Amino acid sequence: MAAFEPKNPGYRAAAVAMFDRQPAMHTLGVVIVRLAPGTAELAMLHSPALTQQNGFVHAGIITAGLDNACGVAAFTLMPHEADILTVEFKTTLLAPARGERFVFKAEVVKPGRTLTFCEAKAFAEHDGKTTLIATMTGTLMAMMPRQAPQESRTSPASRGN
């Protein structure tokens, strides 16, 4: 992977603050394990509350972890005034999500001014083994603050109102 230079020298604190503003990640028990420019590693422990009818962690939960890993990785390369939003992703489920701990690793493939493309992998740790259970490709958008519209250059009186 190519080394990326963050646009925000405070990217680490900004990424942690952005992550901490997400109640969904707190609810799932997802935590940041590692951050570097263009990469993120998140993890979560198994919880019976997150399983589907067969006892595996639900695919939607795994997808949420992958999506968030992509978002955090992309966010590390964005300017300090940016926020982030996922605009597209594709997840491939490779094995049942069975394990004591789940790890979500994401890398930026191509950063852009507005759109950033990422790839991520989800791993399950079970009985001392690590299994690749899902992959994701995702596109994320830098959301820049909107500027207030400029007032008309003519006064209401000169427009004939």
C-alpha cells in the first residue's frame, strides 16, 4: 500500500472524535484498535444480542463494521473542516460470522478531493484461529461546510419591487 500524507495534521484526534460521535458504534461495542493515514482497524467482541437465527453475528452488523472502518480510514486523509458520508459499498460474505472477536481492517485505495475509494476485510477470531469472513469495497464522500449564499448585488429598490 502506498503511504499517504494526511491533509489534517491532527487527523488522529479528528478521526477518534468523529468515531466517538456515532451512537451506533457504541451500541455495537466497536472500538478503534489502530489508525494511520489511510488505514483503520476496528474491533468488536461477540454479543448474543447481535446474532441472527443461526447464532452467527448478523451480516448487517458485519457490514456496519466494515463500512465504518472504510469511513475512518478515508477520514484520516480528509481536510480538518470535512465531514464524511458513505455513498456506495459492496459487501461479499465469505464465511459465517462465528467468533469471540471480530476485526475490521480498511485501507484507502484511491483518495480524492471529494470521493475516496476504500477496501476492507472482516475477520472472525474463533478457537485461536482467524478467518476472513467478509470483504467490502466502498466509496466515501468528503462533506465540506456549505458557504452562505451571497446576497444579490442589487438592492430591492433597484429591482423594481
